[in-house]
Amino acid sequence: MSIFIDKKTKVLVQGITGRDGSFHARQMKSAGTKVVGGVTPGKGGASVGGIPVFNSMAEAVEKTGANTSVVYVPPAFAADAIYEAVGAGIKTVVCVTEGIPANDMMKVYPHVTKHGVRLIGPNCPGLISVGQSKVGIMPATIVKKGNVGVVSRSGTLTYEAIWALTLAGMGQTTCIGIGGDQVIGTSFIDCLEAFEADKSTKAIVMIGEIGGSDEEEAAAYIKKHVTKPVVAFIAGQAAPPGKRMGHAGAIISGGTGTAAEKIAALNKVGVPVAGSPTEIPGVLRELMSRTKKKAAGRTTTAGKKTVTRKKATPKKSATGVKKTTARARAAKPAARTRIRTRGKKTTARKKQK
Amino acid sequence: MKVHEYQAKEIFADAGIPVPPGEMATTPAEAFEIASGLNRAVMVKSQVHVGGRGKAGGIKYAENAEAANVLAQTILGMDIKGLTVKKVLVTAAEDITSESYVGIILDRATKRPVIMVSPAGGVDIEEVAAKTPEKIFKLAVDPVLGLRTYQARDLAFKLYHDIGQVRQAADIIMKLYDVFWKIDASLVEINPLITNTAAQVVAIDAKVNIDDNALYRQKQVEVMRDLDAEEPSEVQAREADLSYVKLDGSIGCMVNGAGLAMTTMDLVKRYGGEPANFLDIGGSSSPEKVIAALKIILGDPNVRSILINIFGGITRCDDVATGIVRAFKELKPAVPAVVRLTGTNEEEGIRILKSVNLPSADTLDNVVKKAIELAGKDA
């Protein structure tokens, strides 16, 4: 099983004749994705690597029965491409495009919501449901079939984390990048909810970064609704306030959105935060063995989700770990160091006069 | 992108928001001339992209043009939080009877523009939010429907009792909301919005930030960019289409991807070093970009070692390696460097690097440790 995309996913590529669109259409196809067509207005009737090109989304959906689209069109036209996909009856839109004005997305978001369409991104690498389908630009070579769900705001950092999991023998169900912009269609919470409901996902890795409060909201959600073990990583501890760190959404503004705040919020609900992406598998393995042990030992009446999670704080369980791998042991102090070294809130926005 | 107060006031004035008359000066003589033209008491306000100008002595009252001239001499060239004042705004002084706050931000949580008003203006709004949150009123506007007049009026009633002033403020809020959309702002702010002895509501300060993603369709705003007020290396990076932020450390970082670039910086700190910069070369592996990136890193005199960290996914490691080799041959850096290439075509990439004797590291953590070691003591 998986989340959001699977074997039944039939993909249309919006902007298929462009440089990125044509390259990734072929990549997706060779990764086993059912790429049923593409759209570039004025290029209808052409073909890209054996994939038929249509003039409009409406025509493409009618001819192919596609249920998903992926957007590679330039930022100035990306919002319109999303509207077109919604209008054509597409149910899942993955928007890879980086650089779409936030004002455009503020209008797109209520529109997709109203029509029950799942929008992933923009400014995201897309997603892979291992062995089933890949939509977007993630390299298919780094994933391995398994039971870990990965969700991230980043691109290459996600690859780094996935690769670390794969090297450690911990395969994945679905790996998803939700995007680095301020206004995005699918949140951490949406993914956590889906992973919690997905039977084949046994553990979750969540990769956040500075800016906004999505990680804090995710922490609150985890406390209430997620029973599966979650390990996090947060990028941007060394980032200065007030500077945009590449992603439009990665900025500490008015003293909020710092890595320290996010790490504290996650630790508070029992989610360990790895000190380096390479330490994620170790931290996760230890947490999983601990959770398993506790689940076996806990009585059914006291089996509330929150109880399980509270007990999972590193401090309390340190003595209760039965089987810990060398890797997990090595990783653990690091996770703690990170908690301790968290900095004070930086500067608040100064007086304007 | 940030614009100066005098530019933000031009934008406001064009939109019909009342602002006191005034002009920008770069010399005391110009300041004198502007103040003479206004023929009344003025404020001389430093124009730098930083808050707390007043507290730093960068905003002063001048009774007449002679006084404005003298004050401009002190303020121009003044250092405010590391920034040199090169421009001042000379603007008519108002007789203030009350100070309020009006701001609009893009709110990430609601994914809507949120209007904030407070009768406690003239001070840092975050301070008001922390100490007296009951004095802040917020409205998340439906971006499709837009701001309705009654909503602006309701907000204005939170600021004033006099119906005349309520109407003026409601009109200002409506116009400010239009500005927010029209120029693709991520923030517009009036702090303070004042009432004067003539019972007029006037914006005596103005702050505008523009969404960088929208600059392609905001040419008339982009020309307002003050290149003088920015880090030269950051300007150079923007022109080369690189994401770069200058920091104070000694480890120069070149990474593909923003999240990984941040993580690389974090690890430099974690293992005892200090990053000299954030630099994301993006998904492209063009040698030109690698050369431009290396030039910027080498232009920073604090850099004592170079850390190159590439996770090849769609980007091919051999392509990046070719770029690195070309860049090193062309620029012949005197500082040591270490490269980590992983992912697509990794072996080929490492082989290419060997031709210029560049040391490589196998993992993320190891490349960081090696870079710190190369930088030597006190990295």
C-alpha cells in the first residue's frame, strides 16, 4: 500500500514538451509510472518518448482517463495550469514548479479545496510510492520497498534521508516532498493522517525546516492522532533571522519559525529529532523497537495513544531499551545534544518608526 | 525584496493613502532644499533596511531648514546596526494626537492575507502581541471575495470612536489591501497610523516587502531595489541565479538544494566550525553556475576552506564534477577544498575530480568534518 498515488495512478504531464517536462516524463515512464499523456497547447498530436501530447487538459482527460497530473510549466503560467487540471476533473495535482507568486497560490488553494482536489506542492519534488508509481522528479534509484513513510518540505535533503534509510535496509512505502513555499496544498498533517491510515506504513520520518509553524502544528497532531513511531529532522539551525534560505518559505520572521522552537515542540510530544540525516535510521530503529516492546507490554484499558507517546521520550525509556543496535546507540546522544543546544529566540521585529 | 520608507510612501501616495509631503535626500544640501520647500518643521529619517532606526538616533525632528541641514550631516554616514546611512527622507512633521497600527501579512497558517490593527501603535507590534494581545485585532480575508467595505469599517472602529476618523481609516485599510495585491506584497505596514490636530488620519511611516517570486511581473517595484543597501556578494549571486546568504564563518559551502544547503551549514556548526555562507546552486549542473558560485565563495576573505556537497538525483555527479574541475582550473583557489559527490554517476564524478587532486569524502558528516579540519584551528 501507499499514500496519494499507487498502481492505478494515471498521469498527465502538464508542460510535457518543455525541457524539464519532457525529461521527467521519460524518467517517470521508465520508473514504471503510467504516464498516459501530456499537454502543451499548440503541440497536440505530437509525441514525447511515445507519450501522446494533447492541446488541453480537458481533451487529455477525456481520451486517457487520467486521474493525476504533474505540473512543470513556468511560474507565470503554473497557477492557470492547476485551474485547468481541476476543471478537467483531475483529482491529484502535483506541482513541481518553483517560483509561483504567493498571491496566485492564495487563490488557487481555496479553489482546489472546494473541488476536492489534492494539490501537492508547489515547489516540490513530488512523490514516489515504491514499486508502484513515481510522480515528480525524485530519483527512483534511491528508494527501496519497505514500511517507512517519508514526508519532507525539501528536495535533495529528502533524497539524503531516503538514501540513509535505504542504506540501513529500511525501505519505504511512500516518499513525499510537500514543497518549500509559503502556501502549499498538502501539509505535514495531511501526510501524517494518510500514513497513519495506511496499513503498510509502520513508521514515519518527517523532515521540516525553518519558517512558519507547520512542524509545531504537526507535533500537536501527532500527539492526538498518530500511534506510529515518528522521527523528525529539522534543517536550518544555523540560519540567521530575516533571511530567506533558498526556499520561499524558509525564513525566520519576527523571531518565529526557528529550528529550536520546532525541535522543542516535537520533543515535547515524544518525537525524537535526529542530529543529522544520516542518523535518522538509527534513531528510528531504536524508537520502533521501543514502541514494539511497549505495545506488547501495555494493558488494553490503558492503551490510549497519548500514553504510548509520552512514554516514548528518550529520557524515560533509556533504561527500558532491550535490543538496540550500535547505530541507534551512537545516534541517541546526538539527538539529545540537539535538544540541549537549542538557542534562544532570536530577534523580534524591531520597532518601526 | 524590501523597499525604503520613502519608496513605500510613494507607493501609498499613488494609491491615495494620505502621507505627509516629503522627499529623499543623499546630501545635507539636498535636505536643506527639501526642508526649505516644505517651509515647516520636518523629520529627518534615515533610510536603511533595519528596524529600530529611532532608537539608534536615525530619526530626528528639525524646527527649520537650517536644523535639517545640520541633522542630515550627522545622520548621513551614520552606522545603524552595521548599515551605513546613505539616504534620508525629509518629510513634514505632524502634530500627533494618537498612534495606531495597521498591517497586512501573508498568513501561512490560514493561507490568506491577514489584516492586523491595533490602537497601540508606534511601538513594536510583536511587543504589543506578547504583552497586550487583547489590543490586536485580526481579520483573515477571503482572497477570492476580497476585502469588503464593512470589514474595513469594523476594523477601523477598533481604532477610532469619531465616525469621521473611522471613515478615513476604513478608506486607508481598503486602499492598503488593494496595494497588497497590486504589488504582490508579502507585507504592508503603517506604524504608526496617526491622527493629527486637524483630526486627519495620516500614515507617517510605511513598510513594504515584495514577494520575490512575483518580481517578474512587478518591474515598476523591482527598479526600486537599492543595490547599495545589499551585500555585494548577494547581488552578484542573484545575478548568477544562485541562492546565497552571506554569514560570518570560515567554511565556504556549495550545495545543491536549499534544504541540504541548510543542513550542511547546521552540521558545520555541529562539528565545531562556522559556515561562511548558505549557497544553493540549484538543480542545474552547468559549469558556469559552479564557476560563479566558486567565485562568490572565494570573494569572501574569511573563507579558509571550501565544502562542496552534491546529492546527485536528476543532477548528474559527473556533470557537476566537470564544472568543479573547470572552475578550479580557471580560478586556482588558494584555500583547500573537499568534495562529496553521491548519487547518480558518482564513481565517474569522483574519477574526474581526481584529475585535479581534489580530496573527496564519502558521507555528509565526513565531508563536513574534513572541511573543518582543512580550515585549520579556530575554524
